[in-house]
Amino acid sequence: MWDVAFMLSALWLTPLVWSLSEGDGLADDSAALVVYVVLTAGFWIGHRLSSSYLAWCTLAYRPVLRSQRTRFVWVPLAIVVVVFAILMPGDDAVPWSRAQRVLLLASVDAVLIVWHFAAQHFGILSLYRLRTNAPGTAPKRADRAFALGVGGVVIIVAELLAGTVFLQDRWLSAATGAWLATWHEPLQWLLSCVIVGATVAIVVVDRRAGPSVARMLAFLNLATMALLAVWAEPFVFLVVWTSQHWLASVGLTTVVAAVDDASDEPPPSRWYRGWRTISGSRLLPFLIVVSVLLFPLMEFEAVGEAERLSALLPWLASTMAGLLSSSSLALPVLVATGFATAFVHYHLDRAVFRFSDPEVRRAARGAL
């Protein structure tokens, strides 16, 4: 039940959001939009900070932090410096305007998000493969091909068909757009055949090697979202695709961090002693509270949804207006913070769940 609630949440998010969406679910009073706002407020920022919490605030990762300081300290710091160096100069200070620089970073972010989400699915499949520990279980390469193929390539093509790829009209020629429109339905059926065929193939191989209910559900979880990307309204897919990622990240963080709560090792400093007080069952509520409190500030990054969410939550609109009027630097600082924390999160997620590293496997033993 815990796995379905967090790691495999698309299995219950899909029927929930589908049933609540009215038309495309974009009306300000839509129940699906309300669910999306609740999930965003409760888990979006919490998930983004989860890998930082594991790396810098848990005793389990302290040995890795000390031995791999470049990966866990200097690279994140460099990411923050570069992002602020790109966004903070005014329009007259560099050849590109700040709006153009925001679009540049947003384009990079759009590419990294697809990779980041697909990599998480590969990580979940890897966790279940390692926990099953059955000889002959589907190899690592098959899991990677399924996660990156169905959870990456198929998603990108489906979003191209739906016209929801970031700045799609700028990247694609008019002829390409017309071709996609002409072959829209045949390509939908082709993608569906690819999704179903790949899922059936990997399930058959996995069952022959050593059946695992968790892995079967993980395959179904990803295939469901890929089919949503092909056939559902873009908003329905967006809610399920993003929310399941946040839930999986936060849920896995609580499991890995629980090692600290069960440890008898005394904290070596006030820093770790303070974070120990929220480990265990208190970590999930803590991440939710932090996410809710930071949601109004970080919402500046989600330019496309800001007006819609502000209309639904008047207090958010007033907070944004107050920050913008207080200082001419408020908006660029907040936008830079949003991009910097996103890019650091992509990097640290890879670092804290780098299971090919023996030190990381010891630190993440709660999940293994």
C-alpha cells in the first residue's frame, strides 16, 4: 500500500484526475485543478529539496559527503553561481535581454525534466530489481531501455503531437507542424502499439526470470502515463506526470532517511543533532509544511501556470504583487532561485541515488 501511494501513484492518480477533469480540466473551479494545486503546494518544493536533505542533513550520507565533496558541494555551488550570473545582469549589461535568458534556461530545463523523470523510473525499476534479488531478473539494460524509451522518447513524441513541447512553434518548421497534424491519429496508434508491445515484452521477460509484483506494477505505472500522454488532454497528463514524480521522490526520501532515526550513532554536531529531530515519521510532514510555505515564492518559476493558480488562490496573487512592488530585483532573484534549485535537484538526485557507487549503496541502505 505504501508503494502504491508513493512509488506507483499513477495507478490511482490517473482514474482520480480523469474522473475529476471536466473537459480539459482547466476551468478555475475545476475539481482536477484543485487537486493539482493541493498536490503542488504539498509536494512540489518538498520533492525538490529532498535530495539536498539526504545529502547534507543525514548521518547516513555524511561519509559520502566528506569523500565526494566535489560532487555534493562544489558542483551544486557552481550551478547556483552560473544561474545567477546568467539571470541577474540587466538588459543593457549583456547582449541578450533577461527575458531571452529566461527562455534559454527554460528550454534547457524542459529537456532536463524529461530525462530526470525517465531516470527516476529507471531508478524505481532498479530498486525493485535489487530488492527482488532473484537470479535472472530482467537485466539493467532492459530496465533502462524501457524507462528511457517509454518514459522518455515516447513522451516527447506524444507531447509533440499534442503541441505542448516548450516553444514548439519556434523549434519546428511550419511544414513539420503540418505533417504532424496530418498524421496525428495514425501516430497516436503507432505510439500506443509501441507502449503496449514494449510493456508486454518486458513483463514476459521479467516473469520468466523471477516474478515480482512490484516490478509488474512499476511497468504498468509507466505504461499508463505514456498512454495518457498519447490520448488524454494535456492537463490530465500534466497533473499525473508531475504529481507521481513528486510523490515518488518524497516517499523514497522518507525511507532512506529513516536509517538515521533507527541508528544509535550519536550526532557528531549540532547540525546533525537538529536534523535528527525531524527524521523518521516526522520527515514527511516537515517536507509538506516546507513545500506549502515556499510555494508562493517558488511559483514565480512556473510562469505559464502563475496566473491560473493565482486566480484560484487570491492570497498567492497578493503575495506575488507585494514581492514585485517591493524591489526591482525581487523577480529576477526569485526566478534565478527557482532555476538554480531545479538544476541542483537534478544533479543531486543523480548523486544520492548513484547505486553503482558502494558508498552511496551503504548510505541508501534503507531503500535497498
